[in-house]
Amino acid sequence: MKAVVLMGSKADLDYAKEIAGKLKQFGVESVLRVASAHKTPEHVLEIMKKYEKEDVVFVTIAGRSNALSGFVDANTTKPVIASPPYSDKFAGADIFSSIRMPSGVAPMLVLEAENTALAVAKIFAMKNENVRKAVEEYQRKKKEEIIKADKEVGYG
């Protein structure tokens, strides 16, 4: 059970490490790899083949023209989560390349490192009791944060 985090370039490493850190909090292992659907499609396929017999979720990190997410999804039966890093360039409009996919290609789109890790954890929680408990604990703490904030602004 692991998340294979595929970056389109090494420029995405800090964001990938943030996702990996959040995954660790849920008890989910991750591996970080660099491969470009545009520049090294054969390398992407080699990486995917290495993990095809394992319980994995692929997390793709690519901005600009996000071919990586669609390419990975079209070549696996495993879940694929597109998690493009936010970019101020083009006022964030490069995210549209992650939203509109051709028919038969369906990577899930999740923004933000924490939410990406949560989505991966929820997938694994269906089969792993420890991960399920970690997700429940995470959700409990988030609820407590809201209740505490409500009290701090004047309720109760």
C-alpha cells in the first residue's frame, strides 16, 4: 500500500514532499519519481509497470499542460489523483488542463497537498483498518477546530 507520486519535473519536488509528509501522517508510504508524459513517456510507463502488481494510488503533479495525469490514468486500472501545484502564471488558468480529459480518461482532481493525501488515505482506508482510523482521527480533529473557532468568536 503506497502512493506513487509522479512529478512532471524536479521543480515540483517541494510540493511532492509536502504530499509525502501528509501521507505519512495517515500511515501511507510514498515514493517520489520524476517522469514527463511529454518528454519521457516511455519512462512514465516503466515506472508504472514497476508498481502495477501492488496496491498503489498514483498521484500526478504537473502544471502547465498536464498531460501526465491523463497519460497515467489511460495506462492503469489503479486510482490516479491529479494534484497540480497552484501557479500564479496565467492566473491559475493552467488548471483547466487537469479538468477537461478525453472520454475514457478519468483522473480525479484534488487541489492542495493535505487534501491530496486525505484522498489517497480514504482510498486505502477501504482495505486498511489503521488508515481508516487515522482518517477518522483526522476528521475528528478538523471538526474540533471548527467548534473551537465558533466558541472563540462568541458562541458559548
